[in-house]
Amino acid sequence: MASTDTKPAEPGTPDAAAADLAGLEAGLDALDTRTTTRPPLGQVLRRKVLPPVVAVLLVLALWQLVFVLDLKPSYQLPGPLMVWDALAEEWYKGTILSIIWQSVSRGALGFAVALVLGTLLGLLVAQVKPVRAAIGPILSGLQSLPSVAWVPAAIIWFGLTDATIYAVVLLGAVPSIANGLVAGVDRIQPLHLRAGRVIGATGLRGVRHVLLPGALPGYISGLKQGWAFSWRSLMAAELIATSPELGAGLGQLLETGRAYQDMPLVLGAIALILLVGIGIELLIFAPLERRVLRNRGLLATAH
């Protein structure tokens, strides 16, 4: 009876070479294959929603415990329900949404202008060595300077107007955006830059097709930091530069609570400022950053 066993190909034979090539191709195909299946909703809720909810509940429980133990007088540290009542009162007045919108619209407009200026400045610093040597350290210094330091100067320059608020926002956000773009450009592989020049991607075409796409991870980080700085700068400006002509924003609400010694309103305004900042991060910048990193293979896909 003839044997049906298949003997492995001997090394060095054409069959062995073909088998090795097939194995290599299979391995490369496995590396290139991306898993596109979405995790179950329950898993997403358990991993991403439940932890922050539990953390918030723990903070509220500890806060309520401190309030019940009367470690501080209630006029200095009100309980969570007192803060909720203060915000509910503002809601019933019909002012809370307009206050939030006033600050968010200012922040969005200021950040949009800072985005344009910071991008242009970042490209200039990244591409022109004398400019980098001249103003690169200044940008880093401006980034570390507290935004509130600009408020008195801006009031003297522009008075109690919207120009004061936007000037403080720009001075807080532009350096972060520019430095983020410069850091992203510095991380581009030199081979990619040379390849772009070979195919004719120079000037504005090089910026559009090589520099900005290559610098995108660092650029996105700079945008996130720029938004954080612009939001903090806006709150500092609204807190100090108060005037009826400027309207009521979250910073003015915080100052109003301080002026009337209304601690529940003060903590409520702080909570709203925090929620808006976190909301913008979660709804805009976090998804954008995940998409960029996933497209570059820097973020693990779901299995």
C-alpha cells in the first residue's frame, strides 16, 4: 500500500522557496489587516462611561460627607444640593443659557482667530531658521506666562471692551498652537520631506500635502492645549474686565457670586466652567485626536 504522507520540502529547493514566500506574504497580509468590528455597547459603557461616573459620584459623596460633618460653615462650603439650587434659580431666571452661550461664543471666535494666527506663525517658525532663533524662545516664554497677567495691560490698551477679552484669549492661545505645530513639523521624517520636494510639493503645495499632514499629531496636541489656554484666558478676562457693556459670561457670573458672598453661586459657576471645558474636549478634540492616531496606526483598534 502506497504511503500518503507528504514530506516537507528540503531547504534550498524551489518548493521550499515558494513556501517561504507564501508564509511571508501571509504574515504581511496579517499585519496590514485592520479589525473594524465595533465593541459591544455594554463594553463601551463599562470601560469609558462608568469610570468617570463613579469618580464624580465619589467626589459628590465626599463633598456631602464634609458638609454633613460641618467641617466648614455652610456659607464657606455649601453642600452639593445648595449649589444645585443656586444653579436652578439661575435657570428659572432664564439667564443661565445666555450666560453659557456668551462665554462659549467668545471662546469659539477667539480660538478660531488664534488657530489662523498660530498656524501661520508656527509654519514661519518651523521653516525659517532665523525666525526660529529670534522668536522661538519668546513663544515658549509666552506659553508659560499666566494669561491673567495680560488682563491689566489689555484693559489699559483697549478699555472695558470685547477687544480686551479677545486680546487676552489670543495671547494665551496663539503660542500653544504655534509651538504644537513646530513640534509636529520637527517630527516629520526627513525622507518624507525629500520625497515631497522630488514630486514637486514645494511652497504652499508642500505645506498642504507634506508639512501639515506630517505634523498632524503634534498639531492636534497644540490645538488641544491652545483651546485649554484660550478657555482659561477667557475666564480670567471675564472675571476681571466686568462691565454692563460686555454682557454676562461665566466669568462675570463667578465675580457676581464673589461680590455677593454667594458661595453656592461661586461653586456653581466653577462647575459650569469645568463642564464646558470638559465637554468641548470630549466632543471635539478627543474624537479628532483618536481618528488621527488610528489612521496612522498609533492607536490600537478594537477587537
